Amino acid sequence: MMRSLVKYPLFLCLFFAVSCDTAYQTSTVQYKDYRISSKQPASNELSSMLKPYADSVNKSMNDVVAVAGITLEKKQPEGTLGNLLADAMMAKAKEKFNTPVDAVFMNSGGIRLPSIPQGNITRGKIFELSPFDNQIVLLKLNGKILQQFLDTTAIRGGWPTAGCVYQLKNKKAVNITIGGQPLNENAEYTIGMVDYVANGGDNCDMLKPIPQQSRGYLFRDAIIEYFADAQKQGKALVSKIENRVSYAE
Amino acid sequence: MQSRRKFLQQTALAAGSLLASNSVFAGWGETNDVTKLTILHTNDVHSRLEPFPMDGGRNQGLGGVAARAELIKTIRSEEDRVIAAYNNENGDNSSSGVLLLDAGDIFQGTPFFNIYKGEPEIKAMSAMKYDAATIGNHDFDAGLENLAIQLQNASFPLLVCNYDLSNTPMENKTLPYKIFRKGKLKIGVTGVGIDPKGLVPDNLAGNTKYLDPVANLNRMANKLKREEGCDMVICLSHLGYKYKENPNKMCDIVLAKESDYVDLIIGGHTHTFMDEPDVQKNKTGSDVIINQVGWAGIMLGRLDFEFSKMQKKNLTKSHTVTVGKKTIE
């Protein structure tokens, strides 16, 4: 209420020839986006504040885990980065749970970098790619629930998968095959995913009641180990578009 | 408060000549009725404390708190010059012409967060003298207890008016709004958070209750403008700019259209790089500006508002805001 009590000098009031009970309102706005870059001057205060943290992070995060043979890209409905990560989830889920897995899916939003450039991949880069402490879990899903789940992924633009091929049509999943066989509504499938999705994340409410099998195995650790396996074999990481997820004609 | 009143009286007179000499206001008919506020803003910085590494990626070398802090310091010193002139004449040094705001998702995205759980992020924002921020869904990622612990290092409040955090570790650790006095202006800032359901794992959201953003924002904006006499109401929003696949889903555009007394929405969540601020009409036909600057601290947004004097009795009348050209450096 302070402002309404402010009495401007008399002549100003006369100038406006109205009540002194005034306020301000926005009339115009100009805008600008500044691009922030390491080429610009840096604040000494912030640099020294950050240094102890950065030294420690970089010490543990700068080791090269693997080499990307191509630039891997996150794309929907299907991208090379998503396919590689889905393959990593499939391979490591089978290994850790020591059981056949029919298909794995990962939420597209869980891939937190738009791309991985060709060249060395550091441990830190994998943390940026998959920063969440999400575990891989296995769920037994019948064909009906799997269809509902895939329809949800269709609304969200298609998710990376290994073991499943499907198409998107009018925000529904169609022409679905699992392990090369058409989806059977009455069959039961072993499906791998991260616990975030299995717990109903990204609107996958239909999965919430389904029991989860867990080994406390982080998806990020699966990626690191899968990448390190390739490195040990002297292989650069590559991946291609295989029409795992596509738009129906 | 006497000195403040005197300050306002004197600056009302001083403003005309000072502002007239500022090129920003050249060409304005009633220069002594105009005042100015600079808003700097970020969103979804996601623990990007250091620039993206030089690895050939599309964002290499971009972002980083050290460069952002230096730029903010430069802008503040420039913008504070006009105000400083008032202050020198009036023996008052409490005013500043810049507000620095963040729209949430401070946390998660680089190993800094995996290791330190947000400590350097909050310390960096405090060192940059952020005025306020709101809560993003990823600020829950190491738990609400962790958020409460990290906020002990914060020199700025988290503002949110549509989360009930009773019976959580964040109870009484947020504010529904804060009023900033910037020169002659009184600016009310509040915040709205996104529905955590299906987005934040249940074990992390805990007892957080999500309340209707429209009703709560309007209640808050009405209070700020009509009761507290704010000249401008800013909402920090983590609802997301818009959702192509579901245009009716709650987002900044829906919020703006259904709002009242809100002048500006600083958005986040959808990581949207906007070519220019969006302008929507609210439910009484007034303009609401929406802006968002992508993610990762790649950009610092700047909005320079000019204000004109108006009669309080016209508060309920709709008013338009002209979006000018890009500010030239």
C-alpha cells in the first residue's frame, strides 16, 4: 500500500490533471538472447569456486570408455543413439538376469544428450547421456498390456527398442512384432526397461501394478559395461537405422 | 519508510532528465513517465556448471557458470548506472535495475550432480546473486531432503504457489511469492511447478501435493497487483511452453490465456529455444509475455521492460505490451 501513499509534488499532479493514485504498467519490451561460451571472459570468483569440484569430477570422469565410430544421434521415431542404447540394455539384461528377454524399451526422454560425436567417449559423457540412477528391471507383460504400453510410446513419438519392431499410426502402435513374430494378445513376454518407466513414469500407468524383477543394476552401468566390452574387442561403436520404429504408410 | 518516500518524491523529479538522456528512451513523448527494468533469466540449466566439452558436438564450448557470471556482472553494472545516479543524489544504495531469475531444473545432467547432489549448482547461483528460482521436476531427483539441505547454501528463495509441501522435508522451505523493489518499481514474483505425477517417481515426490496452477497463480497475482500494489507480476513456470501432441495440456500458453494480472511468464521444462518472446492475451484481453531460453545455460535471456504511468482505477482495463526489436548490444 506504500505506493498509493506517495504524493508527488503538486505541479506534477497538476501536470497530469488527475488523481495522484498512480502506478506503473509494462508498455514495451525489448529482448535479447546472449549465447554463453567459453570464449567469453570468465569470472574469477566462479572459476575458483568451481575448481575443487571440477578437479574431482574430471579426475573420475575423463577416462575414455569407448570410441564412437560414427556420430550417434537421438531421433524419433528411431535414431542411431537409441538403437545402440537399446542393444546395450538387451545384452546386459540377458547377462545380468541370466534369462531370455523378448524385448527391451527405453524412454526417449531418458536419453539426455542430443548426440554423441564420433570419437572418444568419456565416462563423464555417459553420465551426461544417462544421468539418472535408474535400474534395469524385467516385467512379464501379456500382449494386451504390451499393446497399451506401445500405444503410449506411440503418443510420445516412438521409443528405442531391441527385440521389437513396430510402426506408428494415428498415435497407436501397429504392425508389432516381437522376436520376429506378430504380437499375440494372449502370450506373455519378458520385457526389460528402466524402473522409472515400470513405476509409471512418462504416463506408463498401465505398468504400475506389474511386479518387477530387479538386480539393483543401473542402466548407466549397463551402458558403461557394454561400451567397455566393445573397446576391449577393439571395436568402435556403430549403429544404424533398421526401421525398428517407423511411421506406417 | 520516510527516507524511501522522500527518495521516491525526489527521483520522480530527477527521473525525467536522467531518463531523457538515456538513448533507450529517445523519442518517447513523456520521458518523465517512463521507467525501466531489466530481467535476466535462465531455465533447465541441468547442472551444466562447465561449458560443454570440446568434442565436436553441436554445443561444444557453450554454457558454463564462469562466463555467465561475468556477463551478468557486466550487464548489472551497466544497468545500475542510471539507478546509481539517483542513489548518489539521494544517499540511497538499495536499488538495482536488474532481476536475475531461473525457471527450474537447476539439477541433474552432468556428473557434478551425481557426485555433489546440487551443492556447486546452488553455490554458483548464489554467487551470481540470483534473485529467485522455481522448482523443476528434476530438482526432486536426489530427494526433497537433499533439496532442503542444498538450499542452506542458497541466497535466493525458491518460489512456488501450487505445491503443498506440508509433511515433506521441504515444508516451509519455499515461498509463494516475493516482492522486489527495483528503483521506483515494485515487482511481484511467484512460481508454478509441473504436475509430478508420471514425471517424478513417487518415492521422490513423497507427500508433495500438486495444486491447480491457474487458480493458485491467479490468486497470487491478484494479491500482488491489487493488494500489494505491484507494478508487474512475473511467474516463473516449469509447466513447459506448449505440447504439440496435446495442445490442451497445462502449459505456459494455456496458463497465460487463463491468467489475470500476470505480465510475464519465464518458462522452462520443454527446453524451448524461442526466436522471440510469445505474446498471449489473458482472460481480460491484456498481453502476457512468455519467454524461455532452451537449456543447459547455453543462453542467458534478457528482457528490457519499459513502464508507463497509469491510473490505479484503470488497473482492470486491458493493456497491450509492444514487443520491440531485439536489443542491440
